[in-house]
Amino acid sequence: MIESIDEAIRVFCEDILGFELQKGKSLGKNFYAASIPLYENEKEQNWYIFLKEATLKKIAKTLLLEEDLPKSEYDDLLKEVANQMIGLAKVKLEEKNKNTDYQLGTPEFLGNISAPLPIKLEDKILYKISNRTILVAKQVG
């Protein structure tokens, strides 16, 4: 599954947004976060997206043509980013696993979160866009 998540994030960031995506090395401290459930044969897996504020602004500028997105709109933007990333992964998983049922849940905005993260995570992938960290990971359990 993690390979499909990675592939989907690369498609979203590189192909759709046109950003250069690199492997990240360190997490950093402050993020905006969203979660989105992905169901595999009715088994829920919660995926989390953590983005720096500068990265959210860069996405807003590219996706929405918004130069200075108000913080009040981070909620909708980050939920849409989570929906796009994990939604693309769902499509890729369905292509690879024809006999498995995948469903996407509703994303939830978690607000501004500081490290250490309050959630136990696994299957973590760290990326960098313009020297800013993105973390995508699944909740343990």
C-alpha cells in the first residue's frame, strides 16, 4: 500500500502541481494537518498529511491562484489536498488489486500541530518541497 501512496503523492505534487518533490530527512516542528480514512475491505486505515504553512500557501497559489490565502481557508484547502493525495492512491490500489474493495472517507482538518506529533504513526514518508517538509503517514492500529 505504501508504494501506491508514494506514487499518488508524486503524481499530485509533481504532475498536477508541477512541484519538485524530494525525499525529506527531518520532520521540523510546526504543521497544519488533516486526516482521511481509507477503507480496505471495510478495514479502516487513517492517513495523515502534515504540511508546513509555506507549503500550503504554495499549493494555494498554484491550485487556487491565491497569492495570500487567509488562514480561515486552510481547513478546506488541506482537506482537499488529503482527498486528492489519498484519493489518487485509492485509484492506484484499485488498479493493482482488482478483488479488493477500497473506499475513501471524509477528510478532517486537524489544525496547527507541533512536534512531537500527538499520534502514533507508521508507514511514514517524508518529502520536501522548496525545502519545506511534508509528512504522510498512517496511524498505528
